Amino acid sequence: MFVDKAKIKIKAGDGGDGAVSFHREKYVAAGGPDGGDGGKGGDIVFQVDDNFSTLIDFRYKKKYVAQRGENGSSRNCTGKSAPDLVIKVPRGTLIRNAVTGRIMADLSTNEPQILAKGGKGGKGNIHFATSTRQIPRFAKPGFPGEEFEVTLELKLLADVGLVGYPNVGKSTLISVVSAAKPKIANYHFTTLTPVLGVVRLAEESSFVMADIPGLIEGASDGVGLGHEFLRHVERCRLILHVVDVSGVEGRDPIEDYETIQKELENFSSDLAQRPQIVAGNKCDMADPEQVEIFRKYIEDKGMQFFPISAATTQGTNELIQATGSMLSELPPIIKYEPEPITPEELEESAYGTFEIEVQDNIYFVDAKWLEPILRTVNMEDYSSLQYFQRVLRTSGIIDKLEEMGIQEGDTVDILGFEFDFVQ
């Protein structure tokens, strides 16, 4: 099964918590704090693997979570950092933030891409000792790892994309000019999967051709299967438009060309402007006068036209040589640059989101990222409570409570921990 789009959730590992510990050794009085830092959480790393050709694995596994770092321990020992979680994808996979649509990475090279960074380890209580606070009974929790819902979209890396109606001979053409072996038959429905083939021009000269499943009228609006694969033409440097000039299907070649061109324009105006070569296939079965009429129509548009017969290889060598010549003058295959993070994403990444509801005069704060912080706060220690208050203020929770009209003495519930609000 060819799967070229998927949506998954990725979660980098949380950092380990800092330790609250005090030095204990015989004959050493008041050894002081010695709690170590937590280890770093594992990153989520995407890596190209050419053994993969589809995204089918992501249809069955939807969530990928890296390990968290180990907690710090006594004697100022830092917790072990977690290993990275490496996710392998086919070459040409484009990764977007599923919420904002922002391009996060283009997996077109062998360079690994870190999509979600693991959280840093929390500081142990050894870092919070001062001349006036010699017994800090709190430590910082590990920072949460980044978490995203992302869409994976496979856009084939090909120099040339074959487009055209079903049954015009695209599969036959790619099979005779390359080593690709698509299933070929005289049927009126389209090939179900894109096919890549390497076309060799000389000993050290070649290009990649993609047979894109056939388009029909309305494909860009979701009719038929062709629209599912138009994304694979987007990277192509050159479009090779194959048209049946024989008329055996009862269609007019000019109308066929205009219909497919319209679908390309509807899908992407940039794609419609991509350089094109037109191949008039099945010319051995066509009326020569009809071929010349179509040739004039194409050449009047400023494009090259080649009459061919893919089944007998007539004219295919000239077509391939002209294609290679044009490619040598075109820019390289399109690669998408990662887009900058949005202010909204940046704000969320700092502390995460939260929601506040009021029920029976109790303000319930729902903020899951506060859970590790609550776990390390010592409610009986004044310095620890000050730290917790700074977190609530910096994250905007206190500002939101005041905006909602909270009064001194009102009850606040944060993940089951209740306290009276004090201004």
C-alpha cells in the first residue's frame, strides 16, 4: 500500500528532576546540600532511510515518545541523559506543524533533523544554597520536552514528472527509458502508486523520472485518485506532459492537454508555470494530419513537442536527450526551508498552555506541565513557595486569575493541590 501522508504526535523526553539531598558523613557536621542535577531528556530526531518508500508505518503507530532523563542523586551526581529517539522516514518527507501548518523540516538530505528537543535536567538543591539560605529543601524539576502534533507528507524527489490522462502510455514510457517496471495494461483507470525510474543519458549522466498516477477532470477538487498524487509533481524541475494523439479513446488531444493543464493550475499556479515538454504518444496509430495540428498548437505556446510511440520506442531517445538537455539549464530540485517559529508557538513552548474554570467559587487550574514542579515544591519551606509563586506569575496564571476577578482568600485548585489566594 502506498501511503504518502500521515499525522503523528511526537514528544521529546522530559528532563530528570534535581535532587534534594544533604551531605552525610561521619565526623562531618552540617555537610550542606549535595543534590545533583537531573539528566537531559531524549530528543526526537528524524533521519532519511532509503529503504523506506512510503509512510505506511505511521498509519499504525501514531505516537512517539522519547525517554526522560534520570533524576539527580546525592553527592552532586548528575542523572544520566536519555538517548535520542530516531524516527526513519523516506527521502523527500516534508514535516509540518499540524496545528499551524508551519514547515518544520524537509528530509531531503542525509542530515538528521531534530524536531523536538528534550527537556533540560532540573537543578539540584546544591545550587540554591546561599549565605542566608543554607538548608534549601527544594530543587527544580526537569524541564518538559517539546511536544508537537505533526503531519508527514511525502513529496517524491524527481527531476521530471510525467503527467497526463490515464492510459496515455506514461507507464510504458518510463518502463522503456529506465529500469522501472510498473504494472502495465490496457485499462481505463489509473496506476495506483507513483513510480520512480532512473534514466541514464551517459556513463555519469542521469536523471530521475516519476510516473505520476493519471489525472482526470476535477482531480484538483478531489475527483478520482490523481489529486492524491499531485504533491509529488511539486518538486519536479520539469514536467513531461504525455498526450494520446491517436484519438483511439475518442478524445481530442488539445482538449486533453488543456484539461490537465487546468488541473495543474488549480492545484498550484507555480506548478503550472514549471517548464514543460509535450510528448504526443501513440503517433504510430495516429492520423499524421492530426499529429501536425497538435504539434502546431503546442509549438505556438513556445514548448517543445515530440511525437513518440512508447510501445515501439519510436522517438523516445530524442525525447530523453532533449529532456536531459533542458534539465542541465534548470535549477536543482526544490527543497523547502524550515519556517520560523510563530509567536504563538514560542509562547506555548515556554510554559505550555493552561485553562481555568470556576466551579462553586473554586478556581480550577488545568496545566499538566505544572505537575513536575508541584512534585518538587516543599510547601513548608518559604523559599520553595516563593519559587512556586514566581512560576505562577511568569507563566501568566496569576494574571489570568486576577483578570477573572479572583479575590484574596478565594480557593485555587491546581491539579488537586488547593490553597487560598493571597495578593
